[in-house]
Amino acid sequence: MTFFQTAPDGRDFRLLIRPNCSLSLRGVKVLVMTFASVAALIGAFMLTLGAWPVLPFLGLEIFIVAVVFLILQRRARFYDLVEAKGDDVCLYQRGQHGEKSGKLNRYWTQVRVAAGGHWYPSRLLVGSHGRYMEIGTALTEEDRIKTAKALQRAL
């Protein structure tokens, strides 16, 4: 998901890139509780049939579903932010390896789309003087190219 805002003067801008996460934390809780309720009903039925060894596997299934949804919710906090104010371009990034930031001179800043391997997607790089930061890893290939073009026009 990309948010591109420009200032009224058209010179300054702010680009925020976040992974698309349509399910809120409350929605995750409701969904996991629904899965747990269905698993409890299945477990109770299996217990009445005398198939009690099914119960640990049902518990493991619910645990795995809860962990996967929590990992996905954690990923929703990642972002890439590019801000241009005057002659400075500031890059902020929060990802799985922590937070990174950098400051570049607007006139030297370059936007590159580096081709990936035959199956790997391209990479959107922003930087200057041989030091680049990859942004937009959550974007699709088409969105990555559109974002690169919009950044090049804005710089």
C-alpha cells in the first residue's frame, strides 16, 4: 500500500509504503476464537466417539493458526518512508531487521530499479554516492515500477 503526498508548493513530498493488511487485531482475535470454537466442537465430538488422541492435534492446529496470524500482524507494522523537505531527502525504514534511517542531498539522490534474477522481482533502490537503501519490498512488480517513476518525477 503506497501513500504519496505532496506539499502545496509541489516541491516537498512524503511517500509511505506499508504492507497491505486488511485484518485488524480485533479481527484476528475473532477469527482465531472462531477456529478454536470449531476445533472444540470437533474435539468434543471425537471425545464422545472415544477418539481422544485427536485432541492434542486440534490444540496444535489452533496454536499454529494463532502464531501465523500474530506473525502477519507483526509484519503489518513494517514501513518505508521517504520524505523530501527542501534540499534534503530522509529515508526511514522499519523491517524485520530493525529500524534504519538515512539522509541524502536531494540533488544527488538517485532512484534505481535493479533487475532481479529470472524469478526474483526487481529491487527499488534510493541513494547516492554508491550507497543505496532498498525500499518497497512489500510492493508488487507493477507498483514498484510506478513508485520508482513517481519518485524520479518528484526528485
